[in-house]
Amino acid sequence: MSMQNRIRLLAALVLALGLDTAHAATFNVTRADDPVPDSCLAGDCSLREAIAATATTPEADTIVLGAGQYRVTRGELAIDGAMTIAAAGSAATRITSSGDYTILHVLPFGALTIQGTEIGTVDGTAVVVEDNATATLRDIHVPANTGGVGTASADSGNGSLRIENSTLDSFLACFQPQGSCRVFDSRLHELLITSELELVRVEVDGANTDTYGITVASSTPITIEDSTIRRTDHPLYLIGDGDTAAAVHVRRTRFIDNTGPLIADRVSVIDMDEVEFRHLSRECWISGSLPPPVSLRRILSDSAGRLKCARNRAAFASKLATAKTVRRGDGRSLRPIFSEPRDSVDLGASFWTADFSHFPNNRVGGSLPHRSEATSLTS
């Protein structure tokens, strides 16, 4: 067989077996400005040109950003494929813009992982994720008043966002009803959610402004664990949009120095276990036009954090009565909260021995001392 025929035969076998010899590429950004895009050349490649170059390979490519500031001046950076942008760290690398557009716009079927950079824009948005798209943010800092992060607004959609080890001093908004918003080991300022929400080892700090800490305007599942919500006007605001809604689970979480109540206008069970309320400036703990059934287990509060409802009292009490009992740390029941609906419930000061030693010291302020256990509740 001639050499030419052998080459033809090998090419036919590659096509028949579906083999692809292409590999993921790495593009190094060497320009900090945003010129008219040409091509990503060695020593002459902007961030926009590097993103465009990823379209030339079928694999998920990597774009490398060194320390320094990278300016985006020619409109949004559209992400329509799979790629990773790896920078030198959120304290060393900055991506900035002064335009009224999104800096990083993840289009349908795009998949972006970005790590190790600050992203700031004066008039636009830092990152937006569309339907059928995903984004993962690691070690990202979005400064205050410099645009937020989120999934695009839609009546339906499954765009999803995952945030790890990041600080968002601006807003986080997730608007894809079939999507999800999951945050781990991070610090946030304000959240507006219509998708599934999961917060784990997260601090939400409203910085004593007129801030709604976490607003959930849907009936999607909510899980908050090992977290702290502090210095907000409304730490948790639940708005339902139907006759039924998934349960809200809050575990091993602190509500500290908040100026307003938790508000529940949503038909779903609120399940709270190992939760602390401290330094509340108002007496109303949960209020709303549709007070939900509430399950309280192992609740810790100080004298300034009494758990009392002063709005819609009768409705709240009749709903809360379905919870039946409050249990001690060892699992034994203290006694029923209500034998009949009351106008309000006051659990008083601490009534169980708390061990918060498992709280991450760098996120929620360290462990608390054990407290003495009361043997009764007042109402």
C-alpha cells in the first residue's frame, strides 16, 4: 500500500471512530487595554481577544491574567463557550469598566469559571448568567456600588450560579426560577432571589444600611447553614407566589444586630434548628400577611433578642401552634408552646445549652460560651 493510501485510510479511521485530536488551549493576556480585536498573539493579546480565541478550539480553554488592572472599554465580554479565566488573586488582579453594560455576560450554553480577580463597574453589572448557562466564581471581589452579580431576569430559565470564597459588597440577584444560586465560604451584602438558594458558611452583612438582607420572591427551596446574617433592616424576607412552597431550612445560623424582623408572606414551613437571635432592636421576630408554620428547635437568644411576634399576632400564633413543642438540646420536649392560640409567644432568654464550636472562626466570629438552660418558657 502506498504512503498516500495509508494516510487516507488513517484519516477515514479517525472520522469513523469519532476521534478528536484537538486539546484545550491556554491563552495568556499580555495587554491591559481593550483595543479593536484582532487576534490573540504571543505578546499582543487582550482579554477580549483571548475570549474570542477560545472559539477556535472545541475544548474548555484557559485564559491567564497576571497581576494588574485590565480595562474593558468596548462593551460587554460575551461568553458563549466553556472557559476558565484564571487570575493572580482578587487582591492582585482587577477587571474594570466605566460603561453601562455587563462586563462578563455568559450567554446561553456558555460555561464560565473565573477565579482570582476583582470585578468592578461604575454603571453596569459585573457578571450576568443567561438561561441554560452556568458560572462559577472563586476568590472574586465585587466592590460596593460597582455593579452586582446574578442570573438574568426571566419568567422561566435554569441559569445557575455558584460562588466560592468570594466577597460581594454589591448585590447578588438570581432570577432564573428553574436555576440555582449556591454560595459557600463567602461574604455578601444583599440578595434578591427567585431561584433555588443555598448558603453555606456565608456572612450577609448589610453594614447598618436600609438593606433587605435576603429577599426570596418565589416558592423555591431555601437552605441556610452555618451562616450569619447581621446589620440588615430585614434579615430574611420570604415572598411566596403560590398556594404551596418548598420548606425553608435554617440551621446553625446567627441573626445578629438586625434592626427589623424576619418577614414571611409565603405558604411554607420554616424549619429553624440551632439558631441564635442576638441584639434585635425590635420586638417582632416574624411577621407578615401569611405567617407560616414554624418549627423551632434549639434556639438561643439573649435578653435583647426575645422571639416575639407583635404583628398579626392571632394568625401567627395559630400557625405556630402547629409546631407543638420546643425541644431541648438533648432532644427532650420542654412542653408545648401553646395549648391554644395566643396573641404572641416569647421564648425569653436562652433555654438550652449551646455549643457553637463548629462555627468557622473566620466567618461568624468564633464559638460562643455555653449558656445555662432554663426549664420553662413564657408566653
